[in-house]
Amino acid sequence: RTAQKAAKLPMEAGGKAKETGHVGEIPDLPAGATKSVTLTLTPGHYSVVCNLPGHYMGGMRADLTVT
């Protein structure tokens, strides 16, 4: 959960977005695999990101608003 837009998150070394305030995640998966996660979120703004090497910087991120 963050007030910052997904594209504007602070960065760590290696091009990963900092995950301060993270509320859940799906671990790394092999290509072609699927997995789901169910989270109970309070109202607010969340950034959904992929932090595999190069993915966040390549645009795998989205803003999510819970009302």
C-alpha cells in the first residue's frame, strides 16, 4: 500500500522497486505457470509490481484503488 504511483516507486539496486508497505506477493514462478493470491485490502491506493529482474523497469506495474 502506497500513496505513490506504481511508475514512481523508489528504487533499490538492480532496478527493483522498493516494496515498503507490501501486503502480499506471489513467489517467482517458472514460465507458463500460474498462481493466485487472495488478499483482504483496506480502502486506499496500492501499486502492483513485478520485481523480477527488468520487469518493473519494463512496465510490469499497475495502480490499484480499493474503495
